[in-house]
Amino acid sequence: MAIDRSNRTEGSRLEQARRLRGDAQMAKVFNSGLEVWLYDASHRDALKSSGAFETDADDALFEQKMKAFVKEGLIMAYQIMQDDSLRIAVAVGEPLNRKELASARWLKPQKAFLRLPSGRLVIESNDALTLRRETPTDPGSELALPPGDYLATLYRIDWDALEADELPWTGPNEFITLTPGAKAGPVRGQPALLPWEPRGPGKATWSVVENSYDGSALFYDDETAMCVALDPAGAEQLGMKDGSMSVVSVPALDFECVLVFVAGDTHKGEFYNRMERVRPSREYAGRQWAHCWFHPQAETLFCMRRLSKTRVPKKQQNVWHPATMCVVE
């Protein structure tokens, strides 16, 4: 189920945000970059005069200045996944509770210190950033909030999880709660920019004992690309050689596939020419099968299914599943 991230009215976004928190406010800002900047309007001159936000600023200068700024709560900045226009909900109060979070799917929350002495919260994209000498091309947004010091908690929508669970969402891309009180102070380890951290596949474990593999497999999509957690040393221990065949099984998905291993330098065209000539033996004709190989310095065995019979559900993609494997030829 595809989720429409753009063609929604701002009214429906605000309505969805206020279902989470009745006092939520929405900021909409044009964006063609990958960073978001939040600060009190009274801090603009000090931040701008630092020179840290100029496009030609030295990276070391930016990092040094930003670390000082975030420790003092002068600015909060975070990276985003792609250059969608900003649609951010902000509410003053405690972090979202379990019931509120159940209305959508979220990535791991991130925290920051933010001081708002005037209560005028400025939200800008790179296109709207007024902290540089250059005039911005688009306007930012300014929200009126109670003045004070806050612990900011950033919640990001997990679009992949929403799609996998077939949940509709018409609300904002991010939701920020601002919590006053004793915890409203510097956040230990807060980086200059809160990074974009999509949900990972989890931890992959594997071992090879004699000629048997006990480990993990991951599917990137429903019927083509997958990988097995295995490094070249493990493949050698397992007995995999150029042209050898293995059978990998993922019991939880009732999945079994013949793997034809191709060794060599993937940067050279001859590798792919030779790969196209390698096929499973007649004994395995008609069975689900894939070519597999290692990229240089890879720690996983990449597999490209050539004959697919098992469709992997969206919810089961990009996570590690227990798997077994053995060399058969």
C-alpha cells in the first residue's frame, strides 16, 4: 500500500496532529535540502554573527560552534531523509505516551535542549535559513509558545512501518514535544545535528561448523535481492568455491533457494559475463535459485534471485531471519 506523503491538505495534517495533542501547532516550510533548524527569534543575531552557517564555512568551525550552541540550547537542528517540504507539529507538554504513539509508527525518538526566552520558535529549512548573509529564497515559520527552557523530543514517522502495517497517516512528518521543568537542560551527547537514523534490520548472527551454516538472511524486496550474513572467510570454511552450489533455508518464511556462488572482482565486466554463464545443475532445474557473490570488503553474501517463487511480505523485508545453509555441490 503506497502512502501519500504530499497530496494532503494542511487542515487534515493539523487535525491529525491535534488528535495526538490538542494544542499542537503546525509549521509548513518549503524545503529542498536535508536539514531543519529550530531556534528562538531572539537568538538569530548571535547565531548569524558566528559565521558558522555560511555555505563556505569550514566544517570544523561549524562543528565547534554548533556543539557550543546546542549545549547552551540556542538552536536545535536535525537531518531528514529526503527533500520533502517540512510539515512539523509542535506541542508543549510531556513526551508522547504509549497510547498516543499507537496512532502511527515512529522511529526512535531523539532529544535536544532548546531555550525559548521570547517564546517565538523559528523553524527553517536551508531554503528559508536566515542565519546566513545570503537572503533566503523562501519564508520560514514562526510559532508562538510560552517562553522558557525545554527538553525537546523529536518523533519521526517510520514510513516503511506504516506501509508494512497498511496504516493510513495524514499527519505531520515529525512531531516535537517541548517539556519544561527539571529535565530542560543540556542533553548528554547531543550532536551538532540530530542524525537521520532509519530503523535498522537488527543484529545478524552466524556460525559455520564443519560444512553447515547457522545464521541469518535478509530480504531487500519481495522477490529479487537478499543477503546472507557471511564473510569470505566463513564462505571458505563452509567450502564455497567459484561455481559451487548451496541451499539456503529460512524456516519462518517457508523459504528455500539454491545459491550459485560466483567469485571474482565485481568491478570488472568479465565477472558479470561469467556470472551469466553459470547456472544450477540439472538436478536443481526448476527450483528457486539465485546467483550470489561478495562485493570487495563485504561482510555479507549478496544474492540476486533469478527464479523467484516465494514472495516475501513487506513486514518481513529488511530484517534478519534465522537461516541455515549447506554446500551441496
